[in-house]
Amino acid sequence: MDQMQAVELLIQSQAEQIRQLTEANAKLSGQLTGMQQRMDKLLAQIAWFTRQFYGRKSEKLSQLDPGQLSLFETIADEEERLAEIEAARATAEKQIEEQAPARKKERSNRKMLEGLPVVEVVLEPEELDLNKYKRIGEERTRTLEFEPGKLYVKELVRPKYALKDNTAPTVDGTSGVIIAPLPLLPIYKGLPGASLLAEILLQKYVYHLPFYRQVQQLGHLGVKIPENTISGWFKPACELLKPLYEVLKKEVIDTDYLQVDETTLPVINKESHKAKKEYLWMVRAVMKKLVFFYYNDGSRSQQTVGTLLKSFTGYLQSDGWQAYNVFYKEDQVCLVGCMVHIRRYRNFNLIKSSPIMIADN
């Protein structure tokens, strides 16, 4: 009987241990499940922060508090001092340039062109009677020209002719001295020829080569041209292309389906010596596959797009930027959105408040 009681007590003890182990196992299992859920939540948060930090997005961070103290006050002071020095240097250079004689530029051009091959082009006056005129001299005009892989000098030679008999009357009121007219040059009294200017613009806008690197390339070809000289050629060269630009702009706007967007463009402010965020407009004729760009002092305003597309009639596809609301009451313009931008709350408000269509981009 004692043995039977001992066995029962042992079985009860073992059952109690099993019950305790089962409860402990259930408790640990619950803790493990909670930890797993918390770990999944933390991993999801890490993934979200990673996308926000490294991912691509159009929304920008808000501006920093202007009352926040800067840790770089000494650097700002140094930049301000350097800016003052640069402004004084630029003023001094301008004064020196204004006081320098015009011949200095001619000597500089002559030295620049030393060692380059020269191609002479003789321009004779039309319908010249050599029985009445004799050659008394010539005028030479040099332009720096470009061929792929080499630079050369094109020299326009214009012989001068004068009457052999000074007392003989001229024909049809012509002058006693005749010379062929000088052809129009890309830049008035400028050194660069049309081929060189075309190459400079091609390198800058097609191959995205800045001026300082083009200076290095030209140096390898045997001509040392200062960067500010090329910058000075740039504006008049662009003015020559303005008529073509106006034709392109008219051709693009004269369609019934446009895609328009404005993109940020860093522009250097010469006064502050810092880059300022401005905007460049892109207008694309979808069916004609033509594009032109428009810059209005970096403006992204409603007035800019209203003036730019004043004559447009048809479907205008864009994002939800509020500037396009200028066409809200226009019967001739139908605003068209895209599936990407209507997901944003900002653009959803625009869609609810205007008769905008939805197009899949």
C-alpha cells in the first residue's frame, strides 16, 4: 500500500511539473509572438524612413526655422568678405577695360591666331570693268572658324579698285574706288565665325559641356581663348537663333494637345555668389513631337503660363500646380491630368474644383 501511494504522489508531481511547463511555454510563446509583431512594425518603420530619405519624391521638406542659430556664422562672414573682394575686383577690371585702347584687342586677337592655317577667300566686286579700274589695295577681315577636329582662320580678301584715269567720269554714279561689300558676320566686328559659334552651342546644349571645358578643348587645338570671351560670344549667338525659336514656339502652340511642365533650374546669383532655385518651362506638342523651353526670369507664376499659352486651344496636360487654374474658365482649353498626380491630395483638390480630365501617363 505504501508503494502505491508513492507511485501516485510521483505521478501527481510529474503532472504538476508538466502543467507548469505548459503554462511557461504558453507564456513564452505569447511573448515571442508580441516581439515578432513589434519587430515587424519596426522593420516597416525603417523601410518607410529609408524610402523617405533615399527614395524619389516631389514633395520637399519645409523651410528651416529662420530663428534657428547657425553653426557656420564664421563661414558666412568669410563668404561675405570674399564676395566684397570679388565685387571690387570686377569693378576694377571694368574700369581698366574701359580705359584700354581698342588696339589692345586687335593685338590680342592677332596673337591668339598665330600658328593656325589660313584659308583665303577673295571677294571681288560684281561687274567690275578692269579696263577702267586698277587695284590700289585691299582690306582683310579675319574670323576664327571650326571644322571637326581642327581650327583654321578664314581670311576674307577684298581688293580695292580705283579708276585708272582720275578725270574719267564714273558709270551710273558709282564711286571712284570700288570694293566688294563685307558679308554679314555673326557678331559685328567679332572674331568667331558661324561654324565656331555653332560648335560652341552644340557642345554646350547637346553634349552639356560647360565653357571652361570647351576652353580646354580649344587649347588642345592650338588656340587659347579666355572663358569670359566665349561667354561674351554666347549671348549674340543666341540672339541669332531667336527667329528660329519663335517659329518653333508658334509651331508647337499651334496644336490641340500639349503637355506642359515646369522644372527646377539652379541659377547662380552673381551678387550673392549662390545658386537660386528657379523654374524652366517645357512645352511639348505630343502629336508633332516638337518641344521648346521657356524661361521667364525663373518665374512659375500663373501670369507666366497664361501669357505663354495665351493663343492655345485644345487639351492641356499638366500636373496639379495651381498656376494652370488660369485656364479654369476658358472654354477653348480643357485641362487634362495624369494618374500619377491625382493620387496626391494637393492635386485631388484641383480636380474636385475644376473640370479636369484624367489621362493615363
